[in-house]
Amino acid sequence: MTQFIKLIFSIFGLFWLGSCAPNFVTSIDETLPQEKLPKKKDKELVETLDSLALVKPKTFYSKLSVDYKDTTREISFKTSLKIVSDSAVSAIITYAKIPIVTTMITKDTIKVVNRKDKCYVIQTLNYIKENFGIDFTYNNIEELFFGRPLDYKVDQKYFVINDPYRYQISSHRKREKKRFERKAKEDIIINYFLTNDAKELKKTTIYSPSDTTEIYVDYLSFQLDKGIKVPENVLIQIKTPRNSIYVRLEYEKIEINEPQELIIVIPENYEKCD
């Protein structure tokens, strides 16, 4: 598998190996506010997450500007993103308005057509975990692009962390976090942070003690269309023992609940990518 194709998978099927890009922010201001936030009931905060987890347009389209940086390179590219909920995610990466890479992700398969090298890839979703240590499911990919709480389950018990400056809900109690970190359990610790008005998702952090993988998803701003809020600017950080990846997404144009056709064609003369 070439580095070109490997990097496509490393950011969920959205990557074109192009020219260098200007520097961009790889972290946000984590300074705590000077004033404490109003006290909210634990039930109220958890119910907010329950509500946000249900946000799911039937179909979604967006033009995306993507900035990418890892330990070896820094680039920018454009892509067209289409989603049919609970079915498939499709992305067409372009350069000078010419399609270069087409990807499609379903609940069990990743397909990539590389027009630059005239080759294709068909793999299961397990490929992401096996090669990058990032255990993402199809539902997680939808959650990411829709701005929903990652891997959140309405029927699971969550815990509000005592933090007077931030609204923070976690999959584990504080003492459980320390135990998992110490014993490197096959489990993940997820923290959800709400905005200061406790109405929107501000940030999600994921930590896997067993392989020391960390994922940070910062929703810098949202936009409203047809009564549904979706992201406008997103910063993603992925830290693994092998790499540190930064991805910034800017949603330049969106269409919600409009008919979307998802097609990926593999030309007969294309061979499997090495």
C-alpha cells in the first residue's frame, strides 16, 4: 500500500497528496474562563447530549476545504462530501476542479479510486484500526461530520465531572479513569464538553489507554440550515505512537435533506493499488 493511499485512510478517506499549504492553527485556546459557569443539574447536561446525539439529516452535502498536517507534511485540498444517513459516505477530492480521488465508505467497506495512479482499493473498515490504531466505525464517521457526540449511546450511563468552568460529561468516573490508565484496559475514555450555554457540543476527547491513542475533535463553530445545526469549522487532532495528525475542516456550502446520488465507478483498466 503506497503512502498516498495509507494517508487517505488515516483521515477517513479524505486526502489528496498535493502541494504544500500555509500554516494553520493546530490547537485552540484551552484557557479556562475567569468566571464560573452557572450550575446545571447533571440530568439536564446528559439530556442535552441525548438530544444532540439524535441530530441526523437524512441526506447531507457539503463543499469542504481541508487543511492537513502530520509529522512529515502539510497540505490543503478541496472535497465534495455526500452522506446518506445509515447507508454511505462519499467524498470526491479535486485539484483544479478535476477529480483526483473518489472514496466511498459503507458500514462494512471502504472503496478508493485513485485516478492519479489509475488504481483502486477495496478494504473492510478494520483496515483503519489495523494500520493506524484508530478504531472508527461507520457510525463514528457520520457522527464526526454531523457534529454529534462521538460513540455516544443514549442507553449508557454517563457521569458529569465536577468542573465549575466547563460542562464536562464523561464515560467514566475520575477514579475509573485512573484505573484504566494504570492497567491499560481494552477500553476507551470519552469526554464530552458543552458550550457555555450548555446547548451545543464544543469538544469531544477520546483516549485509549491500551494503545495510547488520543483523539480531539473541536467544533469551533456551527451553522443552521432547515432547522438543523451542522458544523462550520472543525479541528481534529489524532495522536498515536506512530504519528500526530491535524485536520481542519471548513464547510463552505451545505445542503440538508436534498436528494443525493452516491456513485463510485472503478474503470476496467485500473489495477489494485500496491
